Amino acid sequence: MVTEHIVTKFDEDLNQLDNLIAEMGGHAEHQFADSIKGLIRRDTELAEKVILNDKRIDAIEVAVDQHTISMLALRQPMADDLRVVITALRIASIIERIGDYSKNISKRTVAITQSAPVGPARTISRMGDVVQGMINTVLDAYLQRNADLAEDVRQRDEEVDALHTSLFRELLTYMMEDPRSISACTHLLFVAKNIERIGDHATNIAENVYFLVHGKMPDETRPKDDQSSYTMIDDSDKNNN
Amino acid sequence: MTTVTPPTPGATTEPRRVKYSTKNVDVFYGAKQALFDVSLDIHEYEVTALIGPSGCGKSTYLRSLNRMNDTIDICRVTGSIELDGIDVYSDEIDVVHLRARVGMVFQKPNPFPKTIFENVAYGPRIHGIATSKSEIDAIVEDSLTKAGLWKEVKDRLDEAGTGLSGGQQQRLCIARAIAVQPEVILMDEPCSALDPIATARIEELIDELRNNFSIVIVTHSMQQAARVSQRTAFFHLGDLVEVGETGKIFTTPDDQKTQDYITGRFG
Amino acid sequence: MSNTESNHIRLVNAIYEPIRGNTTLLEAWGFYLFNQEFELEIELSEDVIDPSGTRDPATLARANYRKVVFDALLAEFPDVKSRGDKRKLRSMLSRGASFQVQKLVVDDPGLIGQRINVVVPVSSDFDLYEKGVINKDVADADRRVSDQQMIWHDTLKERGRITTSFNTTFFTSADSREPELAGIWGAVSGSFFTMIVTLLLSFPIGVAAAVYLEEFAPKNRITQIIEVNINNLAAVPSIVYGLLGLAVFINFFGLPRSVPLVGGMVLALMTLPTIIIASRAALKAVPPSIREAALGLGASRMQVVSHHVLPLAMPGILTGTIIGMAQALGETAPLLMIGMVAFIVDIPGGITDPATVLPVQVYLWADSPERAFVARTSAAIMVLLAFLIVMNALAVLLRKKFERRW
């Protein structure tokens, strides 16, 4: 969209929308990074901070809602302008859920720190890094209206899925070996799921960016490699050793 | 996987028969060319909207469909404009008869300075469609009813047509056009002189009329074109830039110029 | 006499006094709507009129009616004996008196032998005397009316033989050498016939030309040249049209001179540009949206013009026509050229009878030596002006009545 609207106020409104999404996305990024950090370092103070700060993301989502509704009523956007407004609305809702998942991770961090340290910290840390990168890239893709960048993000989700599957196995193994770690590991299972869901949401955002640019959803299916739904650990080994 | 495209609102499921087939139409006003190689099909029983900035040639195109451009001496039309397969500029076609088959409604309501009854009865009389008093009465009532005006004027048919409000006058002009039982109705910005409620009434009327007539409407308002038409054609500086289903034109147009126009990036 | 009556008389006297004795004002007011008339008892004796008793119309027409009438007047003044005095007495009568009696007898021979009361006009000199125009300071012999005649006149007045009455002769008879017998009816009839011819020629041609130029003519150089020429023709001096009429209609086509037909044709030529220009303006004023609406419905060009444009332009066209007619009514110069300046005593019966028109009649009377014609000229001018005012008022009325708002 090289040319500007004849009515400059229209362009200002669209820029304002971008600013709100950028701000919201930035917050969500930080929240996620802090929640992972808090988990790895067993830092309850940081976790508490994350839980409190989720309000900010919710507030911006309300602002985006109001702004998009007003733009639809007052500007009657057509074609690409309409897609900008619709995707902004959707993306805001997705980012808000990412924020909620980060808050949930921090809540579980508080619970986990009450028991002895356990768990595959390295895998989780790896997963967190990948997903953080995805969030960062997809927000850039949105602000630049770059569909190819968005496509990359979609591809990266494959790695997240693989990590999640292996994390799932690891945690199951831990729980079978040491029943005392079951509560912590269960929490960690949920944490892992949350991180995986955040990755999926990032790909949702990526698909919306594609829609914004091209006017239709991407029709190739993205590679999904999450086997966790099919994973069963055979505990007959344990009984037989 | 196969994608299922949901139907856009107002779209038809099967393609309609072509009523007007225009190919390679050029229109010149003296030395100045107003339309460049326009090829456009108008389909039966649907509303086709012509949009575009001022001076882009949409009114010129509309007026060449019923040869109203003949009244302008320096105007020259080349190319093929066929109504049901017969070229309207050929010698076989009688202009007077053509204009009875293809009616026109103008931007500013222009009822004759006669009574309401006479306004509507004039057309059928001169074309010999109705001769006896009862026939004419029937046509007048039928046309005014179809135009949504009968209830409001049935008690004052012998009052002057110019005494009605703007919206009523325009509906009177539509009734007058319908009375000669045309096949096509051409509308040149019919609502631009009317207030929003009168405009909405006319749009509703257009929606009802398209069951019986083919309608071509020139409009400056894109929202009106979006609301009222099934096909939209975008003109720019005498060129037909893009034509297609209305839903598609206003959500995902193919041409960048179309997109720029409908989003208000240039006028 | 009540208060109102005396006031009324005072008012009438106040109006009458400045006029009486003031010649300029008299002329200006054309006071000759009132005339002096004799009421005489005339014996239509058979031996004078029809001695042979055959009642032959030719004989009756040739009888000496002058004697009959004069005898009646002599009877009023039995002591007038000398020839000179008799001559003076006779001069009180108008020449028309005898013709009037002749007509009565010829129409009804049964009157012969009876004594009848006839009203005949007085000679115009005495009319002037009555109005106080005769200057008494001039010597008796140099005056038109001598002292003795004045005494006779006053005596007859006292006896009730001479009365003042409304001058119907002015409105009903044609021109004459005698002022008291002269009337404008001949000129009015001539004007009427001329106007009819003018109207019938200029209106259809003018309106048709305007319609053609405005609606149908192609917009090219030839049309422009025609338009410029029509505009110029409206400013051509009217006498040029008279010359044209003389050369073409009378010399070339051999039409009779001095007839309303030729006069009407000349005036039609003169009025055409006015009508064409006014009609074009009226046609232009019809908004193009009406034409477009009619065309869009499938009306042909002729139908558009005849059903829609002409009816709406008609008020303007009519106004222009009436104004053109009013102009033509007052035209003198072109009609002089085609001969309508002749002295016509018969009232024209049709468009090929010789005639004259009101403005020319005014011109002729203004030229006459008799004193009495001066006031008659003014009276004729008043009649002409009255016609013009009526026509222009009609134009204004029409315009107001048909004024429409689009």
C-alpha cells in the first residue's frame, strides 16, 4: 500500500491500530520471556510480577476492540483496509490469549517452586527460545505486512511440536521413576502444553498476516508434528527389570 | 484440500443471460475521445453498477446504450453495442422504439409540468401501448404501484407532478419509465439529488425492480453500488479497468487502480 | 339642490372651465367626443321630393334634399329674407344633413308627405364657436362665424333646437372633407384587416422558423449566418420594408395598391424578426431536462416539440407576438410607401378593398387645413393609444397568467 488515503485521518487511524498491536505484542513478548525466566530460575517474585502485568494486555485488547468497531462504522473500509481492520481484531484476541498462557505458566511456577527442583530445564528453555523467536518474527511480519516472513514462522512450529513431544516423554519417564515428582511434573506438563499452544497461536497470527496480504487464507497445510496426543510410554519395561 | 467458497450476499447462483453485449466501444466528442475500447456485458434481471471518478466516461457509456448521445451533434460512437443480438446503431433499429425498450431515469427528477396521471400516461399513449381509457388507467395504477407511489398519490392523480417532494418525483419518473414496459432501465445517478431516506426507498425499489427488468445504474457512491448491484464495473479516464461480481470487487479486486479507488486512495 | 349635487356641479365646472376658451388644451384633450346637433322638424313634401309620385329609387336619390332641410331651418327664422343672410343661415347646416335625409327617404319611401323630426349635424365652425374657440376680437368679416350667425346659433340653442350630444359620427363613419362628418371607422376597419393579414402571415411563419432554428437546425455556419441576419433585420428602418413592398408586391406581382392585403404583407415582413427572436428566447427558456425526459421515453423530435416544448414556450411566444402586433399597429412609414395614404371615403369590406390605417389617418388629418381637424387628429391619436394600451395590457396579463415555475 504505497499510496496514502486522500483523507489523512484514515491513515492516522490505521497507524494508531498498528501502534496498539505493536504495543500489545511487545508486552506479550516480555511477559512470555519473563515467565520462562521465572520458571527456570525458580523466581517467584518475577512470576508474581508477570501475573499482575497481564492486566495491561487485557486493557490494550479492549482499546483495539473499540478502535476497530469505530473504524468499521465511520470509515466503511473496503478491500485491503477492511482486511487490516479485521485481522487487527483477530490478532489482538490471539495476543491476549498468549498473555493468558504466560500468566498461567507463572502461576504454575509459584506452585512448582514449593517442591524440589526437577525436570528437563534445558528442553523447556529451548522450547521457550524458539517460541519467543516466533512471536518476535510474526509481529514484525504483521507490522511490515510481510507474508513470506509469516510463512517462515509457520514452518518453525514444526520444531516446537517436536520439542513438545520429547518433553512429554521425558516428563512421563521422570514421573514413573520418582513418584514424589509427580505434582511438579504434572504442572510442567501443563507448562509445556501452554508453550506449545503459544507456538500455535503464533502460527495463527502468521496465517492472518498471509490473509491480510493476499486476501485469502494459506491453503497448504502446515507441517504438524505434535505426536504427544498419540504418545504412550510402555511401563512394562519397569516392571520387567 | 478443496475450499468451499461461501456465496457472497446478493450473488446469483447461475450466470444470467447477456442482455446488452458491448464490444470495443469508442466514443468521441469531436476530437476528444471519451471512451477507449470498452467491452462490457450487461446481464438480464440483475443490477449492474458503473462506478468511477468524475469524467471517467460512465455516463457517456450509459447514454450510448439507448442512443441518447444522438442528440449531441459532435458525438460519435463506434464499436458494437448489441441488444439481444441486434446492433442498436444499425439501420434496422428505430430509435424511438429502442428508447421504449430501454428506459432512462435522470439525475435530477424531471417530471413533466403536467398532472401526475398525465406524466405516467404519456409514454403508453405515444407508443400506442394503451388506447382506451380503462387500459391507460390500468397501466398508470400498475406503474405507480410498482414504483411504490400509488398509495401516496392515488387520491391526487390530477395534481401537478412538480408538486411532489424530491423522492416522490424521482419515483414518479421511475413509474413513468416503467409505464412503457421497457426491458432495460438505465439510471444515471438517480439518488444524488435525494436525502438518505428517499435514497434508501429508491434502492429498495431497484431491488424489487430487478426481478422484472435489467438495470444499469451509474453512481458516485460506492456504498450504493455495493448495496444495490450484483455486478460492478469500474471506469477510469475512459477505460474500463475492471468488471466483476460486486462482492469480489469490493473485497478483493484484481486491479490495483480499482483497489486504490474504492479505498479512497485517489479520486 | 342638495350639498352633494352642488359639489358635483362645482366639480364638473372646475374641470370644464379651464378647457372652455383654451384652444391648446382643447386640442390636447381632443374634446371632440361631443358634438353639436340640430333637431329639426322637416316636412318631407311630396312635390319637392317626388313630384311624379312614381317612388322610383333613382328619382328619390336625386331629389333636392338640401331644399327640404333648409326649408325647415328657414321656418325657424321667418324674417331672414336677403340672399346674403340666407346663405349665411344655410352655412350653419352640415352638407351631410341632406345626405342623411336622402338616406332616410330612400330606405323608407313611405315617409314622403309626412313631417318628421330629424337630427342632423351642425357645421363644424359652429361646433368651434360653442367650444369657445372662435376669437371674438377679430373683425366680423374675417371670422368663420359672424356675429349674426352667433345670434342665430344662440337663439336655436335657447329654443332647444341645438343640443350637445355624444359624437357617434366620429366612431361610425369614414373619412370626409367635412370635419363634422369625418370618422375613424374606415381607418379602424382598415387597421383591423391589415392586422389580420399580418397576424395570419407572421405568426405561423415566425413560430415555425423559430422552432426550426432552435430545435432542428444543425449547428453550422449557415445557421449562424441566418441567425445574425434575423437579428439585424429587426433593426432595419421600417420604410425600407415599404420600399420592398412597393417594388416586389405591387410592381413585380401586380397586387393592387393601398389594400390591407399588401399592407399586411409588408407589416408581416417587418414583424417576423420580432416574433422569431421572442419565440426563440421562449423556446430556449424551456429547460433541457424536459426535452431529455421526453426523448428518453421514446418520443420523436416532433413529439417532443409539439407536446412539451411549444406548450411551455407558448406564453412567451404570445407575448412576443402581441408586442410585435402592437408595433405594427402603429406603423405609418411602410404603409405610406405602398399607397395607403389615399383619401378613402368608403369603409373597406375586405382585404382587397382600398383602405387606410389609423396612424395614416392621423397623418392625413394633421395635414388638413380645417381648424376642426386638429382636434379630430388628437381624438384619433387617443383612440390609437387606447388600442396600444389594451394590447400591451393583454400581453402583461398573458405573461402573468401563464408564468410557471419549473
